[in-house]
Amino acid sequence: MKSVDKEALVHKYLVEYYEKYYRIAYSYVFQEQDALDIVQEGAYRAILKSDALKKPEYADTWICRIMMNEAVRFLEKNRGRTVFLEEVPEESTMDEPEDLDLRQALGKLNEEERRIVILKYFEEEKIRTIAQTLDLKESTVKSRLYRAVEKLKKYMEGGAGYGEMEKRV
């Protein structure tokens, strides 16, 4: 496949699945503007590197991986960033307490566990697709998903501190 064709294919997927890529980014940062920035930068990188796409049938999983990597890059870059009062929205946009607990719980998972949970439960991807996206065996995805869900359950139940959860799971 020619480079021009790959670029057109990547562009097509970016337009067609924009909301999916946004949800992936949002599940990392939980801020609308930051998620939009991540998707924009991820789209730029995907188009720029479109000639590196080896199999056109995996364009979506390839772009998902780029978006997740971009989200991680964004988080690392902005770690410890100070939020000024001007940046806080005037209207209260507080989510339900359960949503906040889930966000905190997701933040406690390691990067790979979080990626698997996001793809499985937020994007409703099949195990096979997750394995292809993350370049893992299906059995590895299943076992890591199981462990991640167990960690989330224990964190959400509030019965143990996260450090204790790590030792038991």
C-alpha cells in the first residue's frame, strides 16, 4: 500500500472514530480540554507516521495505541502541574461520587492494567482486539484483566489500602 493511501486511510479512521479516540484520551485525564489536546496531538502523530502502518486492517488498533501513548506522554509531561483558580470551571461539574471513586481506582492501576480495562469496559473491545492493540497474547490480556478487575473491586469496596491490595492480588 502506498504512503498516500495509508495517510488517507488513517485520516478516514480519525474522522470516523473520533469519539472513540476522545473517550480513550478522556479516560486518562478526565478533563475535556486535555483530552481534546491529546486527540489532536495523537492525530497529528498518526498522520505523520502513517507510512509506518504495516497492515491497513489494523489501522484502528494502531491509532488507539498512538492515542494511549499520547495520553501517557501528556500525563508524564504535566505531572505535578499546579492548577490555578482561573483554570477551575465556575459551574460545578462534580460527577457522582461513584464516578470519582472509579477515577481514583483507575489511577491506582499500573499503565498496562489501565489500558486493558479502558479498552475492555469503556470501549467494549474484544479480548482479541485488545491483544492486537497492545501486542500481547490473549491469555495475557485475560489474566491481567482479571487481576486489574480484582484490584478495582478491592479499591472500590474500600476495605484495604492500595498497598495492601497489591500484596493480596
